[in-house]
Amino acid sequence: MKKFKAFILFAHRWLGLITGLMVVILSITGCLFVFHQEISNWVRHDTFIADEVPAHQQTLPISELQAKAAAALNTDRLPYGLTTYKNPQKNWSAMLYKGGVDSWTYFGSMETYKTAYINPYNGQIEGIVNEKTDFFQIMKGIHWSLLLATPIGQPIVVWSTVIFLILLITGMVLWWPKKWNKIGRKRSFKIKWGSTWRRVNYDLHNVLGFYFLIISIIIGFTGLYWYFPFAKKSMHFIASGEYKLPETTSKAVVSDIPDSLSLTTSSPMQHAYTNAWAEYPEAYSIALVAPVDSEGTIYATVRPDGQTYYGNSSLQFDQQSGELVSTARYKHKSAGAKLVGMNYDIHVGAIGGLPGKIIAFLASLICASLPITGFIIWWDRKKRQWAKEKRRNRRDEKNKNNVPQYKVPDKAEIV
């Protein structure tokens, strides 16, 4: 048992020293990103919120607003559509993202990444946000791949996360009390604030690490979702009992032009917009994307609330009539698919609303502190070992100099 614990301590110590800096970087950037939505809404209030809402609340035709937003973004079409909101005070938004550029940096691999905000009542562009220079997008880029291109930086991030999960487990083994008596529990569950700085630092590392262990493991494991297929399969297994993911391919839906001629409307996009909100009158937002060809459908993504993404549904409408032709509703998804879809919201704590975000924020902060307090423990012990060894060497040298030297007598002294 002693050899096993010595091995665990050795692995915990050196794996921590190797990946400590990476864990600090990932934890701090994750910590800062948790409340990005709330902070952005406050900082860019004038861009996100319309100055004045007409009493009639009548918006311009959606096709006209799409054209204005596309022109503002200097593009022929909006590949991610125009996002409309239930809140009459919110400006509508359109994002343009073009990636795939050969580069070794994260933002260098993007040709453009912008979002335009348009007043739906008068068509005025209230602002264009360059997401590439946005503070929170930079934090996300560091967290995602250290601002390196995804194929270069993401493996470093992911394997550092794997090692961090190992550190959490080995830390649990080292934390485990030798005896579950009153003294053992007190040492393991309480920080002795009135003690020496060494003891306080040690308790901060061990006690806080224990209290946030489960949350930290969940955050770390959900971070593996975007790189390792087994993480996604494991989440699907937890909810459904099936490790294999269901097939994602589905039958393509097209607009049946001949049959739709009798239902053709002069404003199919407007009709689709009206029908989408009729299907989900309580939704937070609905984004509508125009078809790319003569057989494509008008695609709508429904977001139920402004905090999470997992409950999204999608609708497809005939491009000639604006009538609903296909649905993929969240409520019809399997339990496994629902949990897999929750991964991002679990990772950032949004799954639990504001309390969940606060917990994720604190957990990320504690995760950032663990390598620091752990390094202090290691460095302090090293310093004391070096000082002890130095004192021993000086003592040995002193003893060596104080040893009386034996003098060989000459012949005269013998006589």
C-alpha cells in the first residue's frame, strides 16, 4: 500500500508540474468565458437593443432585412440566416463566418467572422461586431487551441485536460484520510486558517480540490467531447444505455415546386417567419436561412431560451409557399441525443441557469488555483530539502576540518 501511494504521489507531482501552466491557462480562460453573454449584453447594450420600439411593433419584411444585413456584411447571402427575437426591443442579428484558410493560428484560419445587428423596424444597421477581435472570442480561442490552428493547438489542450483528469483522481487518492475519526475528518474537510502559511496552502490545495472534485471532473470530461468520439458515445450511453451513436443521416427535404405552385405566395420567407413563430410562440429566437437553390427549403432554427442551446429545434418550409414541410423537434429526440446536445451547456454551467454558471465559475477558479498551490507545496519542500542538504554538507565539512591530523614523528623525536 505504501509503494502504491508513493507511486500515486510521484505521478501526481510530476504530471502536475508538466501540465500545471496549461491547466491554469485553460481554467482562467474558461472562468472568464462563463459570463460572456451577460457582460457582452451590458457592454454592447446600444448595439443589441433598439433605441425606440414603435407602438405598432411592425417590422419590415424579413426578406428586406436579410438583404440589408447581407449588404452590411458585404456578402451575397447569409449562410447562417437572420436571427429574429421574441423580445421586441432586441435588434435582429446576422452572422457571417468563413473559415478554412490555411494558417497555423486560430484567427488566421478565419477569412471573416462578423455579426451585424439591424433594427427590425427601420432597417438601420446598429453595429457590426468583428468577432475576431472580441475579447471573449480571444478567450475562447485560447481555451480552444491556445490561439493556434485547431489541428495544432487542440491536441495540446485536450491531452492536458486528460492529464488534469488523472490529477484529480490521483489527488482524491492522496486526499483520502488514513483514519475516518474526528481528527482525520477535520484535517480532510476543513481549512485551518489560523495555522502557518504552509498548512493553509496545503489545505487550499487538498480541501478545495476535494469539494470541487465532481464539478471539475464533469467540466473536464465534457471538454473532451469535441475531440474524442468516446466522450460523446459515453454521454449517449449514460442517458440511453447504448454506447453506439444513432445515425445522423436523414432524408433530404426539398421544395416540391410543381405541387407548390397553387400555394405560391409573393412573400414565402415572410410566411415561413409567421408560421415558425406560430409553431413556437414562446421561443427566445428563431433564425431563418434562405434556400441555396431551386429545390432547397427555408430553414429555421428555434432557440427556446437565451441561456442554453441544447433545446434547439429545427423547421423546414417550402420556398414557394412558406408552408411547413419538415420538423426536427427537441421533444422528439431520444434521451441519449438530448444529453449529447447538452454537452456545451453543461461545460459552461449554463445548464443550471445563473446558479450553474456561478458554480462553473468557482470551479474553474479553483482548478486554476490547484497547480499554483501544488507548485508552492513542491517548491517549498524542495527548498527545505536543499537547505537541509546544504547544512549537512557544511557540518560534514566542518567536522572534517576539526579532525586532528596525525603527525609522523621524526628520528630525533623518537630518540
